[in-house]
Amino acid sequence: MEVRASVELNRNNEHAAGIDVGGERHYVAVPPGSSEHPRREFGVLTKDLYAIAEWLKECGVETVAMESTGVYWVPLYEVLEDQGFKVKLVDARKVKNVTGRKTDVLDCQWVQQLESYGLLQAAYRPTDEIVVLRSYVRQREMLVKSAAIHIQHMQKALQQMNLRLLTFRQ
């Protein structure tokens, strides 16, 4: 006797969009039926980001899920958040675990579908104050490392010229 268990998934977010974020293009998918063309391609300039937000509003979207690819997601995330959308940043490695999706268009549809079923978990995103503080700390760390590299270059150049700097100790 064969026993089959069936699992029925219910859409718990009918107003979700999915975005595949890229360095040159963003691919956006909205729920089927909310637009004549439920998938669109946008550029990455500021005007394009606001066009995405406008189109999402026209489609009745309330929440947006996007993959956290490099730093490309940051400007889009901030524009969408400022425009009143609930934005969910998703770890791209977890979304890509399913085989068969080969294109960016299919990726954005997949993210939209997973978000509509409530299957995506948001990645950690600190508060705005912490984001600013982290960027200052990272910038300082980069400047200190850069200064150390330049000092080493100067020391090497002095040694090649057979010049020695003596330090006096008391």
C-alpha cells in the first residue's frame, strides 16, 4: 500500500515582487495578472531605480524581495525603501540552490514566486545608524592599510638608494 503525502502551498503575499539585481541591469517580476507584462528589465541609473518603484506601485506591489549581489543592491534598496515598500534582502546563495533556472528573467520570477509563498528569509540588515558607522569604520581601516603600504614603498625606495633613516633613542 502506497501512502502519499501532499503539501499544498498557499500564497500568503499576493502583492510581492522579485528582483534579480545586476551591475548593468535589474530584472523585475510582479505577480501574474498585475501587469500586462509581469516581467521587465530596467537599467541601474537613478532614473531607472525610480522607474522601478513607479512601476511596482502601478502593479499594486507592497513587498519586494531581491538578491544581495555585491553592492549593486544598495542604491535600489534605498530607493525602494524610501518609496514606502517593504524590502527584503535575500542571500543569493540560498535562492540559487534550486536547479533549472538559467537566466536573470527566470531568477526574478523565482524570487517573486518564493516571496509570494513566504519562503524567503531576510538577510540581516542593520539600522541606518549602524550602516553609516560601519562605512566610517571600514573607510578608516582602508586608509590605515593604504598608509602602511605607502610607508613600505617609501622604505623600499630608500633602501634601494642605500639611504638609512636612523632613529634616536634616549
